[in-house]
Amino acid sequence: MQAILEWSPMPLKWRLAVLMADREMDYKALGKAAGLHPNTVSKLKNNMPERLEMTTLIKLCKALQCQPGELLQYIPGVEDYEEDESTNKTNKDF
């Protein structure tokens, strides 16, 4: 079982690195296939983005031949995420 990203307050796991490994693609190959700069792919591979442009998501899905939902995994039972609707911030201390 893979670890949840420790810095993430949400019960979500970013799976780009897993999909890249499954398809035997490094960041340069994915960058070329997706039309993204290799540095962008490297950053996305190593860190769950807070925001992701729809065009970038489409490019990743086309290049990886996947559905958007394959890039994220919900981890049930992780209850440490609560959003304060008035401030739109989490209540977990980092």
C-alpha cells in the first residue's frame, strides 16, 4: 500500500508517478507526448498540485491514455481534513 502524501490535509493521493511508471514513461517522455515542459511534468509528478488547468489535465490524460479519476485516489478513513467555510482554510496544523 502506498503512503498518503504527508503534507496533504486531504484524503487524496496524487497518482501521476504511478501512471508514469506503469507506462514506463519518464518526465521527458511524458512532457514530449503531452506538449508540456519537462520541468512542469517533474513538478507535477513529485507534488500534488493545488490547482490544475483543464488544458493540462486533458494533455496528461491524452498522453497517458487515462481518465482524470485515475490521477487521484480517495483514501477512505482519513478524517483529518475539515474545511472552515468562512476562511476556506483547513484546520489542520502543518
